[in-house]
Amino acid sequence: MIWIYIRVYPVTQISDISLSSKAFDHLFDHKIDLFDDYMLQMSTMFVELMNGNRQTMDNTFPVLKNDLMVRAANGVKTERVPVWVMRQAGRYLPEFQLFRQKHDFFDICRSPELASEVTLMPIRRFDLDAAIIFSDILVIPQALGMEVQMVGGVGPVLPTPLTKPEDIKTLLKLDIDVEKELDYVMKAITLTRHKLEGKVPLIGFSGAPFTLMAYMIEGGGSKTLAKTKKWLYQYPDESLQLLDELTHVIIAYLVAQVKAGAQLLQVFESNAGFLGPKQFNEFSLPFLNKISEGVKQALNDLKVPTVPMIVFAKDAHMAIESLSHSQYDVISVDWAIEPSRARSLAGNSVTLQGNLDPCALYSDVKQIDLMVKEMVESFGTQRYIANLGHGIYPDVNPDHLAVFVDSVHKYSQTTDI
Ligand code: 1CP
């Protein structure tokens, strides 16, 4: 009996092993598709639990009460569609703006107490099905020795960007101990897991190699990414070398986040849309694949249960099909693709996430409700996680986000599972 339960509900530490009546309903009522994978993964973990040989930092996390996200990501049926929003812990929240008047951006990232406080802000306000740890993709370039400033009204600025391949050696410390250098993120994750009290799962994340490389070369955001793309054309070998180095760091970083308590992972390739198909296949896709394979392999080697992985390659519709054959469990899509098209490219063995236009939240609440209805009808209620097609914008009315979240729940309730 225990074996079957463990297979249906992925647990991430010993305290996750508990049975709710809902869990039993699912157990007996629903057809199970992923039996073999789960058995393998969970039986390994079960043995480890029995041996008291787990690698996680903390075995006393509260029981996860809402596992909709984890189930949807793993392709297990859900009674309603889970919903969370990229950049949900951010500037559109008045309480975050107040917080920012008192604290520097990276001071918040570096303080587990402050970072967990911001992570919980949207969870207290909205009926979300996941939290995402408050941090930024640019903590990696920072850990590698680059200065990163967060300039009000501008965004991130890296005053000393990479300008030539030799800078890789002179400006970057590539042999860092990632777990040590970014231990403040891991501490924030562990603390947040406790403070969440199992209400919803916690997502860890990283920028993908090409997106990080672009910030490191552009020195901030860019409309064209011309400097970065110049590297791809002029120094393809050195570009590949840098991407490979970043990939190793990202794998170590994501593995450490899971060990610290992250229950899902998202990889942001926010700059994918700057690449044509050929360049995407050369400079992005292989590294995205290496990350999902590397993270899952490393966790298996460490006898730490793997967690679902989400990939968001913005504007890279040409990649949806390839990504559906990768180790990612969820493909996040932007608003510029029809849900039905995304599903036909992805096939049925992967979960989709997305994709309302962030600007749709500027509409009145009736329209938002209607657009959510259409979105849920188009994606369907299974193997689907509702989200925006990119991060929420800073001038969105938080009440409109509440309508978005509640409408997802309203239109996706199903008794047919
Ligand atoms: O709520 C959450 O999603 C968690 C926190 C989070 C995440 C996941 C932040 C906080 N940043 C990120 C990821 C991130 N950061 C991405 C990938 C997601 C995406 O594409 O939107 C990117 C590209 C960044 C880089 C970044 N950091 C930008 C974009 C700049 C640009 O012009 O391209 C900006 C504006 C930031 C700053 C930032 N990060 C996060 C917040 C809340 C803020 C605002 C900073 C402030 O308070 O002034």
C-alpha cells in the first residue's frame, strides 16, 4: 500500500509522507500513467528514507497540503487547474513597493528573512497554487564576480560587462563553489518552506545560459541584443565555451535549491526570441537540455528525489516540439501562440503552462474573466498550469490579478477525474 501511495504523490522529504482523504480518492479513482518512472524514483527514495541517508538539508518540512502544481507538472490528474504568475512577488504589489523603500533589492535577496517575506506576499493576498522564491536570475553573474546594480526605473545594470572573449578569464571566477557562494538563496528557500506551512509548493529558478550571457555582455536589458549576437557570429567557440561554463554553474545551483527545499524548478530563457531557429538550436537548446538532464542525473546520484522542471523559452515557438522530447516536465509558453498550436507541437506527454498576455490584466474585470474562460477552454483542464505569458507588469492593479486567479479556479473545476 505504501508503495502505491508514494508513487502517486511525489514526496520531497520524510514529512511529506502523510495521507489525506483526497490522496486516497485519487489513488483509487484515477488511472495512473507514469507508474514506472515514479516507482523507480520513489522506491529509491523510500530506501534512502529508511536508511536515514537523505541528502536534503532539512527533513522536517511541513506536509504539502496543495499539490495541484506538482500533480499537473507530473501529468497526474487534478480536480482544478493550478495557477501561479511569473514575477508574482514583485513591483505591482503595494506592500512590495513599501518594502523596497526600506530595503535595497539585493539586500532582500541576500537576507533569507526578507526574501521569504516577499515570497509570501502574493500567497497571503491571492489563492495561488505555488510560491516562487524571491531572488533574481542575475545572482549568478554576481556570484561569478560581476557587479550587478538594480537601478530604480531602469532595471539591472552590470557596469563592467564582458566585451571580448578574454574577459571570460579576467572578469569571471568560474571555479566557484556555487552552494557556498549562493548559500543565501538556499537558506531563503529552506526558511520559506517552513513559513509556507505546506500551503503551496515552492518553485526555485535560474536564468538559462544564453539569457545570462546576454546580460553579462549587454550590461543590462537590451532591445536588440546586438552585442551578444555579435559574439555568436564573431566568437562562436568562445560563446559556446561561456555557455557551457554557465551550464555547469546553473546545474549545481538548481540541484542545491532542491536540496534546500525547492519543490519545482523553472529555467528562464527569457531572451530566446532574439535567436533564429539555427542559432537557438546551437546556442540555447543544447544547454537547456544539458540542464534538465544534468539536474535530474545529479539528484538521482545524490539519492535526492527529482522535482518537476519547467522551461520557459520565451518566443521560441520553434522549440516547443524539441523541448517536448527533453527532460522538462512542463513547457511554459508566451501569449503569441494559440494554445491549440502549442498543444499540437508539444504532444500529450508534457504539461503546458501559460499564456495570457500580461497586458490583458489592464482590461476590466469582466473581460479578464472571459479571457481566462477562453484560455482554460483552449488548454483544457489536464496537463495544464495557468499563468501569464510572461511576468506581470509593475502597473497592474493587484485586484485584477485576483480575478485572473479566481477565474482560473472557477472555470477549471472538474468532477470528471
Ligand atoms: O516573483 C517572482 O517571479 C520571483 C522573483 C523574480 C524572478 C523569477 C525576480 C524579482 N526576477 C526574476 C527573474 C528575472 N529577472 C528574469 C526572468 C523572468 C523574465 O523574463 O521576466 C529576468 C530577465 C530578470 C532580470 C531582471 N531583474 C529584470 C528585467 C530587466 C530587463 O530590462 O530585461 C528586472 C527589471 C529585474 C529586477 C527585478 N527582479 C525581481 C524584481 C521584483 C525586480 C524589480 C526590482 C525592483 O524592485 O526595483
